[in-house]
Amino acid sequence: MTEHGGEVLATAPEERRPPVAEAAVTPRSRGHRGLTVALAALRAGPPAILLVLIVVLSLLSDVFLSLENVGNVLKQSAVICVLALGQLLVVVTRGIDLSVGSNLSLSAVVGAIVWRDQGSATLAVSAALATGTLVGLINGLLYVKGRLPHPFIPTLAMLTAASGLALYLSHSETIQGVPPVVNEIGAGRIASIPGGGDVGWFPTAALVVLAVAVVMVLVTRGLVWGRWIYAVGGNPEAALRNGIPVHAVLISVYVACGFLAGVAALLTMGKGDAGSPTSGALAELDAIAAVIIGGASFLGGRGSVVNALTGALVIAVMRNGLNLLGIDPNWQYIATGAVIVVAVELDVARGYVERRFRSLQAVTAS
Amino acid sequence: MTALASGADPTRPVLEVRDACKRFGAVVALDGVTLDVAAGEVLALLGDNGAGKSTLIKAISGVHRLDSGSVTLDGTDITGATAMTVRAHGVETVYQDLALFDNLDPAANFFAGRELARPAWLPRGLRLMRHRAMGERTAELLDRLQVRLPDLDAVVALMSGGQRQAVAVARAVAFSSRLVILDEPTAALGLRESARVLDLVHRLKDNGVAVILISHSMDQVMAVADRALVLRRGRSVGQTVPTTENHRQLVSWIVGATDARAV
């Protein structure tokens, strides 16, 4: 290395050398360190919000931290969590999927009809998952191959279409009965985890969420496909120039999001022991809110599995807390709105600090 | 990785462009331009706005297709090849927008679209990334080019203009590049950062890479270029070794003063 450096030194005009040598040893300035701390704090945004909520609620309510209530929160948040993880993939690529709620309803209705008519758990589960996946595939194809200007359009169309189809297939009625295995993952509790007596407190649905989350972390951090999702979201133009199959990546995230809507449909069916054509109504808004509270950016390229889950938990904990405190349930919606604004304001502040950081780099590191 | 400087042979050009012509409707953008660049040589491309510099580099990198003329790389005719094919032949262009992934770290930027991953029998997208191998290769390359970054794990968005430029240039040479085209690499940079980028150009040269440099700064051209070619209205109007003595000559070629063809 030193030999090589010597050669360069000989060819380069003298006055250009000192800055390079300096940069290698320049210690970070105090301002630099201050911004690093501020940045770390702002990046901890979503978990910090969740932590504050938990601390405040545990002070205000005795039951909040009881295992039974924690189990309830986990169970109630499971559907939002799974939907949010699917939505995350889409949002990272600068997209949005408005159809996940309707997709959930449709998948649940199809699953319940297949169970009623065929009596096969395997067929019913496969049908629900396949319906969700197919809806996602249609979304992706409409957006990419149909060249619709923004994913808002095809998924908005799908929101109404899938919802209409769910109502049509079910004759606007809830179809009672689901396979026992579906009932178990949606409503069951694991008795072998101690603390909840004979029935247990830890919901099986939370295990499903955990499994989905682990797979998602592996995919987004470990697989080339996961890297491509972030690359396409960060700079689609450059992704294309670098030979990343942008179209296939875009279609694939809608397929994955649809599949997860199918998983969420199974959880919902299990919880209510039925397939209802309106069971997913407005769930897309919760999913999108969770992802945004979790710090993902609509500008694309940013967002993580853990933070999206945190966002979903923030919404669930808030609802649960307001419930426990006996506050009018309509406040839940107002509070959710407020948290969205706070979370995004924190994100704006983070962007500001990052720009400061960057200009400081130009001064200290050159 | 690129061959080291010892192999630089000025008699055997890496790139040869012959009689390149390109018109856009009634506008003649290139009118019979001929140039060549050898390994380890820095050719500065000078000219006023609209002189044809951008069209020329886009024709070389496969973005534009020439109406007539030829582009040859290491003796292989690449006239009319697509941008992807030209890149596969080892020609990398760093445009002013840098085309970086701001949300990813330098290693992810280097390997975007060509991630090191296994096992090979799986489809590309389903392979597991080899994070450590990519990190090590990145650190090696940055070390070889003497690019210092405060934090290799930080996303590119957090870096200064000069550091980003350095990452973009390093990425261009990361994959056995023969020719790197730099489009005004210092346009958005301050003095010290500009100096560092010019240092980097020197190191590309030392590594046997042929460089075409577009710049408006005559000082920079004199500092790093072995040769300067001046374009004016789509024609090449003069070529010389840029020195302080012929500074005025170069300027008069650029602006088209009456004695432009005197030398």
C-alpha cells in the first residue's frame, strides 16, 4: 500500500497530498458526535413511541401489563402485523396496496366457502392463500404490464372489485365455520407457555406473526431479492441501469403482499370462526398507518420489518389502552391520526439532521 | 479487477472512435469526430455547451446510436451495441446524477445487480447474499483507490458530495473496467473535494484504466489530462497536450476564435 501510495505521490502535484493524509487521521469533531447522537435518537423513533405508550399505560392502568391483557393485545394486533409486513414490501418500492383489506375479505369468504362445500382443511387453507396471492398478482400485473401510472390506481380498483366479489360470492352473508386448524391459529392460546393457567395466555396468532416476521427479516436482509426491493425503491432508474429485473421485482412485492393478505384472512377467519365479506374492511388503512408509523418512507427505499411491526403494535396498544381507560372508542381514530402525524414529523426531523450531517461531512472529512 | 499500470501501452488504444456522425432532426450533433484513448491515459473532452460532448459520450456508452462511423473497444467493434452490452465490455460512465442508491451502503451500491451470492443453482433473486465477501471486496477496492470513508456501513445519503462522487467513481472501476467516462465529476464540489476527486482520477490512470474526462475547469484539465480534445459544433477542432503555454490556444478553440486552426 505504501509503495503504491508513493507512486501516486510522485505523479500528483504536491499541494493535493496533505488533505488525503489528513483525512485518514482526522478525529470526528464534537458537532459530528452531537449529530450522531441526535440521529440515533431520531432513528429510534418508532420503538421510542411504543415504549412511551407502554410506560404511560402501565402507570394509568393496573391490568395493562397483565399477561392476559398482553395476550389480548398480541392477538388483536396479529392481523395488522401480517398486513403491515406485506404493505412494507410494497411501500419500500415506492408503491401502495390499497386492496389488502378487501383482499382479506375475499380470501376469507373463498376459504370459508371451500370448507363448507368440500370439508377439506387443506383445500380451504390453500384456497384462501391462493386467492390472496392471485389478487396480488393481478395488482402487480395491472400496475407493471398494464402501465397504470401509479399503484394507487390498480389497487384502488381492486379494493372495490375484490370487496364486491366477496359480497357476491357470500350473498352478503357471513359464512359460519372454519377448519379447526384455522380456528387454532386465529383464536387458540398456547397452554404450555406458563402464566395463563390451563388455557394459556400466549396466542397462537402471535406465533404466526413471529414466523412471518422471521421469514421477512431473512428475505429482506439475506436474499438478493430483498436487496433488489430496496434498490428499486431507492433509485428505480439506477436499478434498471444495473441490470436489476425491476419489473419482476415490482410484480413480486404485490404478489407477496397479496399472499400475506391471505395469511391475515386465515387469522381473521379463525378469530371469528367464520368467513365474513366485510371482515377486512378498512384494514388497509391500519396496515398503511402501521408502516408509516414504523418510519417507512413513501419516497421509497426505507423501512424495516421490526419497525413495521412496532408501528402495528403502537396502533394495537393505543386502542387497547384507550379501551382499558374507558375512553370513547371514537377517540381511537383521532389518536391514530395524531400518532401518524407525530411519527412522520419525527421522520422529517431525522431527514433534516441527516442533511446537516452530510454538509458537516463535506467540511470535516475532506 | 483492473490490470495495474505496467501494462499501459500508448500504441494500442483501448477505445477508438472513427468519423462519428449523429444528427437529431435538422441538428448535427456530431460531424465526423475521431478520437482514441489508451490504457492509463486521461483524455479531456472540452467544448462549449452544445458542442457535442454529451452526445459523444452517450454514443460511446450505447445510449445513442451513431448514424455513421464506428466505435471500437480493444479491437472489438461495439458500434450500435446497447448500453448493457457496452458496460459488459468494461465501459462505465459516471453521469452527473451519479445514479447511486442513497438508501444503501457503499458495498450494496458497488454490487447492486451483481451481488455475490450462493448457491449458484438457485435463481439469482433467491440466492443468499455473501455480505462479508462483498464488504471485504469493497474495502479492498476503496483502499486501492485510497478513498477514505468515515463509515463503510453508513448509507450513501449520509455522505458528502465528494465522498458520493468517490463512491460512484470507485463503483465504475469495481468490475474490471477498461474505460471510465466522467461527466463533470467536480461540477458540484468545493475546492478540497474537487482535489480529492482529481487524485482519484490519477489513481485510475495508475491502475491502467483509460479515462475520458469532461470538465469546464481548465486548471483541472491541465492538472490531470494527458491530452485534451476540443469539440465545437459537433466537430473536433483541435487536440493537444494541455499545458499552461497552450491554455490560450485551447480557449480559442473552445470559443471558436478566428485563429482556431492555426496550430
